[in-house]
Amino acid sequence: MPIIDMSLDELKKYTGRNPRPEDFDEYWTSALEELKAVDPEARFVPSGRSLPYAECYDLYFKSVRGATIHAKYVKPTHVSGPLPVILQFHGYTGAAGDWSGLLPYVSQGFAVAAMDCRGQAGESEDTGGVKGNTHHGHIIRGLDDAPDQLLFRHIFLDTVQLARVIMNLPEVDEHRVVTNGGSQGGALSLACAALEPRIKKTVAIFPFLCDYKRVWEMDFTKGAYLEIQTFFRKFDPLHEREDEIFNRLGYIDVQHLAPRIQAETLFASGLMDTVCPPSSQFAVYNKITAPKHLKVYPDFAHEDLPGFSDIAMEFLLDI
């Protein structure tokens, strides 16, 4: 079959190129301690939508660096007892989406919380305040500042705060909370599961934010990863800081969080993906030690994967 990357046999053995900072564990321990000190002050505001089997709320909560984060929360009215919940994460630059898109799982008895990433297309707040370049993208936001100023650090922590707010609700079964998403959403689904060990299951479709150096070496910094190339062209054209930059990006590289995941994981990858190349995805998958399942689409790229939505629903319903 045609390939743009390694063979499938090679992919299943690949363990990543981007460096892991020596203080990676301390970095995330400190980050979680910062989050622990933040009172979420969660507010659930009725959305005004009238649906026959669901109640819809706009959820607002506080997260790190004083940001107010927004999520859509929908819970079923046709079932009783502690509810399972899906935490839904969207693609890069997007938002939580329409209320109607959350209803298929609600019809099956799940509550759903879909988060807007700070600084992207939804209602969440990006409080900013970093030194250095903020041109064209969130991967490089804070890259010239202290490591704890990286924007995706904050977004990863936002997913954890969302999980904790939802798990504390009286109608929710905290032992049946799962995560789901594709591309950026796939990365956040995995990051949330890595940083909140109570997550029971996670679905990740062609995850973004993985193995940055491999993506750059493949010359795939053209679409979603373009900002890495832009950073070097504008701020380090001789690549004098290359090792430093990729080491710092290692703090927000999902492959390095993957060993922390305890949730059963369903993973999907298209081998023709030129947005998030397969090797960058397999760098994550191969580091997951929890029970895991892989669905490979040899002829598909960064696009809808036929049948996978049904596979994911069956996987999540079996909770």
C-alpha cells in the first residue's frame, strides 16, 4: 500500500524523537498543585434550549492563571441514578460545537460536557500575559517565556479542572467518566486521562500535539504545525536554539504523558495523514501501558474515518 511515513510494522515499534525534559514529572506535579489551589467556582446557567429528553447548561469555571473556561453541559432527563459522563474535546482553533451534536450520547443515558479551549473559537478566556512571540498559534505561545507559561500547559490543566467539576456533581458517577476527541481533541482526551487518573476510558482519533521534532523533520510543519516553522523562521532562523526549543516543547508533548494513562484507550489513525503524521501518533500509542485498542485506516488521512463513530460509541457504552 502507499505510505507517507514508516511501514505499519515500523510504526508499531516507533518510540518518538522529541526529547523529554529531565524535570518533566516535576513540571506536571507542580502544574497540578497550581490547579489544586484554584477554586473552580462552577456556575451552571440554563441555556434556554427546550429538548424532550435533555437539560442544557452553559458551564463556567475558573482554571489556572485566572481564566474563566466555558463548556456545554447536557444531561439526560429520561434516566435516573448516577450518570456516566463523556468529556468532549474539539479540534484545533474550534469550539464545543452545536448542542445537537451532543445528543446522540445523551439519548443513550450519558451526560456530556464539551469544553471550549481558551483562546480558540468558543467562549473560554485566554488571559495572555506571556513574554515573547505569540504569532500564529498556541503551540508556540509562551515558548520564549518560563516553561510554566506554555499555553497548552494551561489548556491541559483546563481539561482536568473540567473533569473534577463534573465528577463532583451529585448526579454523576465519578467512576464512569470518559474522554473523547479527534486531532487536538484527541490530544486533550489523552492528556486529561493522563493527568486525572479517575478517567475510566478514553478515545483518541489521530491526536495532535505529539512528537514535534519528528513532524518538523518530515517537513510536515505546513498545516496545524505550521507555527513551529514560523517560529524558527522569525525568531531563530539559524536554528541556534533548536535543541532548547524542542526540549521545551517536550513539556506539552502528549507522548510523554502517555505512560501515566490508566484509562482503557481506543485509538484511531489514518496512515495517509499529512496533518498529524502517523509516526507522531504512534509515538503516543506505543507508550500507553493501559489496556488499549488500535484501529488503523491505511487509505485515510486527517478526515472522517468510516465506521469509527459506531466503534467508539460501542466502546464507551460498555462502561
